Amino acid sequence: MTEPESSPSGRGSATRLAVGITAAAAATVVTVGLTTSLLGAVSPGESQLVLAGGRPLAGAAPVPNGSVERGDDLKPGGTASPQNAFSAWAVQMAASTGVPARALEAYAVAERSMAGEQPGCHLGWPTLAGIGYVESANGGVGKGLLPSGRPFVPIFGVALDGVGPVAEVADSDDGRIDGDASGDRAVGPMQFLPSTWTTWQADGDGDGVKDPQDIDDAALAAARYLCVAGDLGTGEGWTAAVLSYNHSEEYLRNVYSAASTIAARSVSSAR
């Protein structure tokens, strides 16, 4: 899992994979009492909101009750008919959070799916939105998401060829997933490496296809991957989960900042 070259941070996260963080240091990044120096753009008020009760991002607007089946009424512009609870909720949240409605619907479905599969995980949709923002601007680097959930332009990360600041990752899929038989590239809106996708691939929209370019499939796969870390309702568990996605303190801070901001903005929309 790495960022594409044109992601919001402007850097390929492969350059940060070797950055070591001790467990003690990482635990201080997502706990109540976090200092403003580590929060970046997130204000102390927002951090208190999303960390209330020691559950990171628990202050976010909850997803509605309803089926976990994805609706087909979302349009590329982010509008939807209020025929599906997740679709209507996603459009409302998109207006206040800035996250595309089509991506939000996928994150909501993934959260609800994990609540059934692994109720002890406590994964919240803002965590997926935060990771999606850092990795691909929630599909924005692919010129937005189609109603199908795929980006208008397929998303591929930089070549992980060991040249310059990037790590070298040998080809693991003969180019079948990432289109590059000379070495691996991260793929899709959640930026899965081909080898990781092969292990965690999921069919989030029930269409019979497991596609890392599809936000529904990628969101569910990312959710299952994150939940292996344990209880994301604790600071330690949330930190461990995000670091498992990319073991970098900078990455952890960026995801926390994005997810916290998204969660805080969602509350005003839900009122």
C-alpha cells in the first residue's frame, strides 16, 4: 500500500516504509491529550470531539441502519436519489466533509459489514475516508469515481523500482493487476500492492468481481486488513492498524489529521 505520485501529500509513501517508530511513540499519536504539535491542521477541539471516551473518531456522524448492499443511484457528480439509506446519507455527508458521495457510500457499507463480521473491531468510516484521502484523494487522482465505483482513470502508483527515494518491490503479479511486469505498483483508490491485494481481495458490491480499482471492493478489503490489528476503538489499536497500512509516523499523522477533520465536519451535517 503506497500513495500514488499525484496524491495530496505529493510524495510516494514507499519512501517512508523504512521509517521506524517505537510502539510507545506511536501510541502517543492517537490518544486523548494529543498535543497540537502532532495534530497539524486538526484543532484541539476537534481532537476532543473525535476521541471522546477514548474511542478515536467515535464522534463522527453514524451511518444509517439499512442493508449493506450498495445502491446504484449515485451519479459521478455525487448526487443520488434518496432510495437507499447509505446513498442519501453519503450525499448529506459529502456536502459537509468534501469526501465524494460515491466513496462515502463504500466506506459506510464497509463499516456496516465489519460491524457484522468483526464487531470487536469498531472500525469507523472516517478512518477509511482518512486513508482514502491520503492515498488517492478518495479517488480524486483518478478524476473522480464512476457510478460503478471505479475511477474515471485507473489509479496506479509510482514504479517501485528502487530508483531515487522509492523502495524496490519486485514484480509479484506479472503485471496482471498493476499493468507493470517489471516491478510492482500500488493500485486503486486505496493503493493496494498486488501481493497484498491477492491476499485481502474482496467483493464489496457483490457483483462477483474483486477489483482493487473499485472503491467498494477496495474499501472492504482495507477494512478487513485494518481490523486484524484488533480494536480500533482504542488509541493503541487505531494506531497499530494505520501503521500496519504504512509504517510511517508521517503517514499516521496525515491519516489522523484527515480522518479527524472529516469526522468533525460530519457532525455539523448530521444535526
